Amino acid sequence: MPFYVADYLRDTMHLSAEQHGAYLLLLMACWTRGGSLPGDESQLAGIARLAPTAWRKHRAVILAFFLNEGATFTHKRIKAELGRTQEVVEKRRKAGATGAQKRWQTDSKRIANASQTDGQSQLQDRTLAHKGPESSIRDRAQPAPTPAEGQATAAPFDVEAYQAAVTAKLKSKQEGQDDVVSVA
């Protein structure tokens, strides 16, 4: 519930401390009940946390802030703020749905392109990325393409050394150390 201190004080400077408490409780109840309060006097006294005698004493001053709509009391400012809040919620809901739709369209296109170009490798990378750091480096290693005849080949990749370096790095991070581990 938005609360505008300057507006509240401007309108309530004539209230006693007891009246302020009762009015604020009624405002909060009005907000949580969707903009209206019951018309029953004993229920209003209970919401305001006032004894029946105190309620009768302060009733006229407090209810002057509310609109009597027969079986209920409403508050002009609360209704307006609830309307604004509902508009904001609806805009955010629509924006979230639009963003999710765009994100899923992009991801689905990326997956489709991956399966068309080099099939399993990108899809496998995407799946293994969800396994986290405990997944084996061997699970992520892709078979090296066979070099064409006469083409130079790269030095073989030492998977065990790389796995040991990654494990050491993870262990140092868990222990709070930020040492850099290099692989030769």
C-alpha cells in the first residue's frame, strides 16, 4: 500500500493519537480487502481496535474520511491506488510474458540451428552445462576432427591434466583462495 506522508498529515492534523491509530488500521484493512470495509459498526470497531465506547466517541471523525455506500464503506484514495497498482501489475505481467516468449523463441531457434549445423555437439554442451562443475571433463570433451591428408595436427590435449587443474581451482575457490591455476 503506497503511503504519502505529506498528504496524510495534511488531511489528519486534527486527529488525536487514538484516532490516528484507528484511522490507519481502517485504511490498511480497506487496502487488504480490495477497497471496502464492512458497514457493520461492531466489525469496524474491531478493525480499529477500539472498545465500543471509544468507537462511538470517535466514529464520526474517523468515518468522515470514508464514503458510505450502503452495506460497505470505501475510501477514495485507496480505490484510486488499488486501480493504479492493478494497472502496474497488469503491465508487468504482459511485459514478463512477452519477454519469456521472446526468450523461448530465441532458445528454440538456437537449438534448431544447432541440430541442423553440427547436431549433437552444441546440444550436448547445452545439456552438460546444467550438470555443473561436478560433471566430468571427459563428458564435455568432443572427439577431435580427423585432419585432412597433409594437414598439420595439433598437439594432443591432456584431459587428465586439465581435469586436475580444474579440480584444484574449484577446491581453492571452496577454501576461499583465489589462486590462479595454470595448465601447461
